[in-house]
Amino acid sequence: MYSDQREHIATVMQVADRSLPAAAATAHDDVIRASWQRCVHEHRLDPTRMQEAVILPSERLREHQDRMEAFLHIARHGLETLYQQVAGLGYCVLLTDARGVTVDFLGDLVIEPNLRRAGLYLGADWSEPLAGTCGVGTCIATGEALTVHLGDHFDATHIPLTCTSAPVYDASGALNAVLDISALTSPSAKESQHLALQLVKVYAHHVENASFLHRFRHDWILRLSSAPQFLDVNPDYLLALDAAGRLIGHNRRAQLLLEAACGSRRVIGEPLEHLLGARVEDLGRFTASRAADQRAVGLAGSARLLFMLATPPAARRIALPTASPHTADAAEAAIPAPLAALSGGDAVLDRQIERAARLVNSPVSMLLTGETGTGKEYFAKALHESSERRRQPFIAVNCAAIPETLIESELFGYRAGSFSGAGSKGKRGLVQEADGGTLFLDEIGDMPRPLQARLLRVLAEREVLPVGATRPVAVNIRVIAATHCNLEQLVREGRFRDDLYYRLNGAHIVLPPLRERADLNWLIDRFRRDGWAGPGPVPELADDARRWLLAHRWPGNLRELRNVTEYARAVCRRGVITLADLPDRPAAVPPLPQAAPSAAAADAEGAELLRALRAAQWNVTAVARELGLSRMTLYRRMKRWGITSPNRQSDAG
């Protein structure tokens, strides 16, 4: 243990015992000293411990993310913008839930191992009862924005860090999340973090307001500020009213303002006239049709005037029922038909589809990953066809197929005569062609690094500058990117910009390989029927051919399966596809793989059990509990259907 760590532990113990000399105690402010005392007396933490960061496993992290998924997508733009402000200064950006678990993270992936070791990483638990005094945990405990700097930390392993955090509240006044910027090293003076504190408070306010405006878009929203100049674009206070004019939500600043004016009583449920000098019938006088300086309103219980903008509710859209291969399930989950049609009941893929269905009309960018041939373009098209943009263009760009010398002009277009060989009339680029619709960037990992900065501008500013032009052109596009590469690894190697990676990765959808899908039987029959234009009915599939198809490992995934079935359909005789009609078939039909049901692959019980195991990532105990069975009974059923956990196979190896 280093001497500074020993000195830190001694100081913490003296503060906790209230035995530190008064002069030394002033080195730490009241908030820090109170937190240290909580850590010892309430949380029962040992100041002499040296605890490594606690990083939750991916399945537990996903549970925390699922609880606030809609909020995460709304907050992402604010996190990206904040990261652009502070990344060059050595900071990373964390967003945690109200329990202190990091549910989103933006940081320099080149130093990822150091960030992960320090706990400045996705899945890290920074709750005060676990981590001691720290930015996130102490922010949760106090409900206030603060900086925990170097030796302010309780645990001696954290004293190199500086962490600045601000709370994000929900519309009822409860803590919803914590926004944090942290660095591995910092100047010794705590005053060096003053700007960091102001930045994180501003962006926490922006994220809170964005979430509020989205939640209450179908209700009356009142924007209020002390001055009229920024009322329309950056209001201080937000209120939401129901049709009867009662308060149903507020942002944090409005809550504190109104509770102070009303004597600290809870204001949710109060009629508008008890809070402001206006009634719901008067709101027409406060709309954007009048100048901001003519929209003054009095605050109840005081002589203070505020300026107000009233926005009426947006019209609600009525969702129409859709058809799908599993119509009842899709209708219950409100999954659009194009997305529902991608799965025949595979639990892992269904989970990804459900997530995507909640984002079909979101402006957030989406990143699709998976092995080559897993259907990333099919998925992107289904997202487009499920969205409000479906009548607008879907433009697919294969970044690996366009020569590097042409990709800039192909993507961004060019003005006439802007370079040697340019057309006399110029050309609209593919980005402009996608205006109003969806731009699908396939194999994004192969985009040359010099063009990545230009693409980042398109995503950030929603405008494109053609080659040779001096004025950008505004575009309204939804961007979906796809790759089979590990983009994080490319970032570490310096081949892909981290800011572009974070911008594209607004939502990450992982498509499973065909060999792991539980709906392979359904896919075989679907591809056998799709596009059939031959004479007579669709060819049937002989048992030996089906067994071979079910046993094959499909390294080319969906693309390979489609090619095989189309070939077999074309060469088969008498309306039946046999083993002899399959290309590159083995001399004998292999047994079915251990991870799939044997002989009766289509049997409902075996298929359902396999789906449950895969969805639980082969956690037998969890599946047994879900099905109400003992583990031994579940193992017997697995043996009956020839299902063997891949975890047991790897253990045996």
C-alpha cells in the first residue's frame, strides 16, 4: 500500500470517528465528511479495504438497461454531445440508473482496460453502500450535483479519480438517473472541476427536459422562463397538464419553484390556477402566435412574473392491427408486420425484434451486427417498412463495394466541374437521395477513416456538403449501419473514429447466426416457398433432406440457406426435394447437432424447451424455475430431446 493511501485511510477513519483536528477537517467539505460517516456508520464499510470495481455481468446489466430503455435512447444524443465537449480533456461520460449501475458509457476505447479497471465502464456499480463516497453514489444519496475529487473518495483505490455527477429527475420528482463525467487523472485542486460541474448540470437538465417533452407530447405542456429571450428554445421550467387543467408532471426546476411558492406541499394534481395566474381556458393566449414578451404570467403566492409558452397536445395516432407468422403474439406486443415476419419464434431474435419495434419511429441511429449473411439488410428494410418513413426512399450503400476513390462523391455528391472527370451537371449523392427516408450503411467498418469525419457531420448536423460546394444541404434521414466487424476493436486500433462509433451506436441490435436459431425448421419451409414461380405447387421436402438441412452448420447463414433451397427447388423432380437435390451434400446424412432436438425436430415440446434454454443462455436452474420443474426433470427432458448445453460441452473440453 502506498503512503498516500495509508494517509487517506487514516483521515477517513478520523473523520468517521469525528476525531480529526478542526484544521485538517476543513480540507474536505461538509458533503464529503457526511458521506464518509454514512459509509462507516450506515453502510458498514471498512476504510482499510481496497475494493476493485464491481462490473455486473452482461445479463444483469441488460436487466437494468431494459427497465429504462426508452429513456436511454432519448438521453443518448445529450451524452454524445457532452462527450464531444469533454473527450479531449481526458473525461469519459457515464449514465447510471437510480441504483448507481452504469447503463450507458462513452469513453476512449484505446484506454478501455484502464477505464474498466477503475470502474469507469458500462455495468459498473457506483452505489454509495457498495463503492463508498463517489460521484454517482453520493449524488444519489444527496440528490444534488457535486464533484468527488481525488482524496474525497472513501475507498483508497479511487483516489486518483475525479468524478462529477448531476441527478436527472423524472416528471414526478423521483430520481431517474445520474449523469457523470470522470477522468483517471486530474490536477490536484478541486476548483479545476468547476467547469465540469457546470457542464454536467446543464446536460442533465437537457436530458431531463427531453425525456419530459417526449413523455407528455400528448398533453398540454407549459414552458416557463424568467426572461422571454430563450423561452422557446431553452426553458427553465416545464409543466404538463391533463385535459382538466391539473398538473400531471414537472421538471426538477419547476418542482422546486412551485413547492417553494406553495409552502413545500406536493403540487402534482393541483389545478393550474392554484399554481399560476391563469386557467386552462386561458392557455390559448400563451401559444406561439403571440410574441414571447406578451406572454407573462404570475406565480401563485408571489409577485414574481414568468414568461410562458403553452403547447397543445399532439394528436394521438391509432395503431392498426397487423398480420404476421405469429399474429397473436405480434399484435399483443405491437410489433409491425415487416419486423414480425423476420422470425418464426426464435426467442433470442424475438427479443431483438421487440427492442427494434419500440424504435421504428425514433430518430436515433441504429447499429446492426452479426456474422456475414445473418440478414442485416433484411432487418434494416423491415425497420424502414415499419416506420413512418416507409413511403420515402430506402438507400442501401455497401461501404466495402465502392472504390475508395469514388466513395466520397458517391455518398456526398458533387458540383459540376468540381474535380477531373466530374459530370457537367453535378450529381446528388446517396445521402441526399435518402432525404426523408432511411440511409443503410452496410459494412460501415470498411469506410475509409478520412471520410468518417464527413459522415459524422451528416449525422450530427443533418446536413451534407457535396464535393466542390460551399454551402451544405439539409437532409432528413434515419441512419442504420451494419457490420460483421468488431467496431470497438477497430477503434482501439485507430482505424475507426470513436465519436462516429458512439453516434452510430444509438441502439445496438445483434442478429444471431443461423446455427443458433430455434426457428430453422420454419426458415427452411419459408425459403422453400418464397418466390416460387414454377409450374404446379411448391416442391415438398423429403425427410432425409430436411434432416441434412437441420444438421448443417450454415457458415453462410441465411444467404447460404436461400441459395441452397433455390438450387434444390430448381433441380428437383416430381415435386419433391430429396437429399440428392442438395448441393455439396455428404455421402451420408449426419445426425442432428446436439444443440437441436433429435429425430422429431418439429415437435412443439422439444422446440419450446430449446427456445427457453437459449433465451436463458442455457441457465438450467432459471428455466426449471420458469417451467415449474425440478432440475433433474428438466435434465431428463433435455436428454429425451437430445439437447445438450454448449456450456457443458466446453467444460468437458
